[in-house]
Amino acid sequence: MKRIPAMLLSAVLAVSSLTAFPAGTIGHDVTFSHFPSNVNGGEPIRGVDISSIIAIEEAGVKFHNDTDYKEDDIFRVLAESGVNYIRVRVWNDPNDRSGHSYGGGHNDVKTAAEIGRRAAKYGMKLLVDFHYSDFWADPEKQRVPKAWEGKSRADKGSAIYFFTLDALKEIRDAGGDIGMVQVGNETNCVMCGENDMYEICQMMIAGCNAVGDFDPSILKVLHFADPSSGHYPWYAKVLNECKVNYDVFATSYYPYWHGTTDNLRNVMKQIGDTYHKYVMVAETAYPYTNDDGDHFGNVVAEGSKDATFRYPISVEGQANCLTDVFQAMADCGDKGIGVFYWEPAWLGVPEISWEQERDLWDRHGSGWATKYAAEYDKDAKESGGSSYDNQGLFNFWGYPNESLHVFGNIYPQTKKQFPTEPTTLPPTEPPTEPPKPRREMSDLIRLQKHLHRLPVDDRDRLRLCDMDGDGVLDIYDLGLMKRELWLERSDRGEKR
Ligand code: CA
């Protein structure tokens, strides 16, 4: 960690400025004026997909709240920021034939059940996202699960029905509060190894039937990618022709690839109104920095080919973008039901080497793929990390970006009470040195107030918090990310 003496602090602040907690001062309120009272208790869905979270925690990533900056359960941090729904992907069997995980969060049914349990503890419902594959399913790849290879289309439908039913039972038995189920992921005319949309509809019906038989109150979601493709009206028309019994037409909307929010609203509203379906954004994300935190390249940054950035790449740009995505859904009348942000906490362990990161990806499955995934996924040529860590709603050190508080600006909402008992965090490695004494919170708050009085012209540049939990305030520069700056207690002349 790079540290600077306090005497340099004034010089640092002269060239940069300070973002101070508490958050909640960027973005603006969005009200879903016609929200259906029978969906999610009458509250818009303010969701995040944190499918990788168990593997990330096992790899050693820590998360913190932004009230006292202490390490905290990320589920609590999310819930207290206004998140009310968690989305989790499910792969059938993400292991090679020797039992090694493919990685990517190792999202089998057991992992989904654990995420559902932890979400329910803080009053958050669960969207279970079935890929019907053993690894990533998206428009580029929808490989059939190994165990289903060679099955006829009819047999695949039957397999989907029973797999869905069994998985939902396991997740509910573990304590998950399932509110929605997604039958297929980004199924742009490809699903479970099939590429005929009319055949795919039959598999979707099988999945929707399983959901309805399990619990008719659960919303059945279908999911496509890219509302700017021009294909959505045709998908919706075929689903209608085939009488697929779904409730929600959902989209991935990555703003730098998938057109404007005006187009998003227009396309989704038309489908919602024409076919009497709810509509929502099941995945969205936007970068807040061009830097990378885990030695694994990111999918987008300034200058990326085929990416259009309509907002600044900053925390404020990220917050405004997410706000506009919520607004687009709020503008879909009584059909728009909400938004999920994709993998806002998919981080590596900060400040370790690429070799150390790679070891964590392979041991814990915390990156997008382990070296064992190559047998199933042709793109998995070697182990890899997170290509979305610069789009997190948490920074590389696991502290919330101010943009996380956009969820608290979405209405209508009711105030929920969360458990107050101490949170049991997953076991971590024992410390290699004795913990340092913590400073009193009053000192921390006083210092923060002192800094808050300094000029603020670029709110996103600097952030003040105790990053490493040693009771000493750290200042870090969001624009540079890899530089960490240390604030000494200059008022008492303490030096390190
Ligand atoms: Ca990365």
C-alpha cells in the first residue's frame, strides 16, 4: 500500500477533491406511478445479481458498509441500500468429470440455495435464473448440459421440467423466498443446444409448467439480450403464437452496447402493452472507472471497440445511467416492474499478483472460469478473473460506491426492519499479525467533517474510509484506483 505523510495531504487535496460519505446525494428519485399492487408487495424490483458472491468470499474478498466502514455481510449492505431482490444463476453441473469446478461462481443448485437463504435473512426475494447448461449461457453459447447430450427435444423438455421442479424445492427448503423464476438465459433464438425458436418455445413451456406446478404465485420470466437488435417484436410474437405461459418479458440492457434508454423503453413498453406482459431489465451495468482491479481485462473501458458511452465513466455517470434505466422501466406504465444490476460485487482480492489471483480463481471458482472449464467451454482457454470489476457498485477494496444508493431512490417503497443480531461471516484465514487497536468512531467522524469542508469540485475522485480496518482513515483516489493514500492523524501529530 502506498502511503503519504500528512504534510502532503493538503497538496493532494489541492489537485483532487473529496467524495464524502454519507452517500445518497447523486442520481434522482424515480417513481413507478402505476406499479401493480400484486407484484412484489407493490414495490418496484430493485435487484442485483450477485451469483458469484460465495466463491468471491471464499477467495478472501471482504465487503464493508458505508456507515462505519467496517467489514459487513454484503447481503445486509445491499438490503440497507434499498435492494429488495437478488438474482442467482443456476447451472446444472458446473464440474468436469473429475469433479473440478468450472468456476464462474460455481453456480450449482446448492450455491443458489445458500444465496437464497442469505438473501431471505434480510427480506430480499430471489429470482432463480436457470441457464439449462453446465456453464455460461448467452447469445453466443447455449450448450446442452452434459447429462442431457443426445436427448431428443421432447426428452429435453421433460428433463427441464423435472430439473426445474427439483431445484426450486431445494432452494425453498433451504429458506430462499423465490418470487420469480427465469426459464433460460439470454435465449436469443438459442437455448439448451436448440436453435429453432418454435422448438425453444416448447422447452420454455416445460420450464414454465414446472414453475406453475411448484407454486403458481411465482412469476415466470423469459429473458433476451439487446433491445436494440430489432428482434424483440418477433420473439414476443412467436412466444404468443406458441402460447408460452410466461408473465415477464425481461431483457439484458448493457447501455454501451444496447442502444439508448429511450429505445429500451419504447421496445419494452410496446411488448408489455401488446401482449399484456410485465417487462423488466434482468441485467444492466455501467463502468465507473477505466482501471482494472484483478489483473484480468475488463469487457469495456474508454476506447473499447463497438461501445458507446453516453455517460461519463465515473461513479456519478454510473449512478445517472442506472437511474435512467430505472426511469425507462417506470415509464412503461403498469407493465414495468424493475431492474437488476449484474454482478456489482464481482471483485478480485486487491493488491496481489496475477499469479496469486489465478490461484484463487482455480481454487475457489471466483473468476469467470477455471482451467478445468476448457473441456466444456471453448472460450475458456485458461483461468480467468472478473471482466466486470470496473462496473462494480463496490470499489476494488469492497467499499460501496455512492451509486449503490440509487436503489434507495426508487419508489414506492416501504421501510423494512433488518435483523440486528451480529452477522455470522464466512470463516476467513487467521490474521498473520495481531489486530491493531481501532480508533474511536468520534475521531473518524470528526476527521471526515474536517475534510468535508474542503473544496469539492470533482465529487468522485477521492473517498475517505478505513480500508484495511486498522482504525486509521485511508484516502484513496477513485480515478487512479491503484494508488492508495494514507491520512495521518495530523491534529495530534501522530506519525507512522
Ligand atoms: Ca478485471
